Amino acid sequence: MPFTEELSGESIALNFIHYNGLVFGTSTRNEYRLTGLTRFLRDRSADVGDALNFSKSADGRYWIRLIKSDGQPVETEMSDADDMIQLSGTWKTIQGGRFA
């Protein structure tokens, strides 16, 4: 699934994968993973406390931006309902400012 970084316009290929072996009895996993972020995060010196913002524009394009914990996010036309992932020892999904 191609995402576009808001600041640079760079295209980033991310994969949204559902591991559902628990459903079929072949493993203990029943989870979703977003892969392909390692290089993106490393290239932007992402750190604990930074946040990722994912959004979808009216024309169907997917956008990503890294918000550094020590800086102000770049203002865009995104709504308050956008989902964000805060980087920490354990990843959490934040929906509309509340932990999901």
C-alpha cells in the first residue's frame, strides 16, 4: 500500500498484514502488523515519544508524517479523528486523541 510522506512527497511502500494462525490452530498469533517502516523511521531519526500520523485524503491517497516529540507538527488539512501511533517501548494506537 503506497503512502506519501507529507513533507517530502516521497512514496513509501507499507504492508498491512493480518497474522491469523490462532484462528486456524497453526500458531498463537491473531494480530495485525504494519511492515516497511524501519527505513522510514531510521532515516528520520525517529525516537521514543515521537508520533506517526496516518491519514487518507478525499482523493483516496494515503499520507504519513512523523511528528517529533520536541517539535511542533506541521499543520495540514487532517481532522482530529486521524489515527496516530506513539513510539515507545510498546506501540499504542491513538484514535482521536484517546488510546484504543
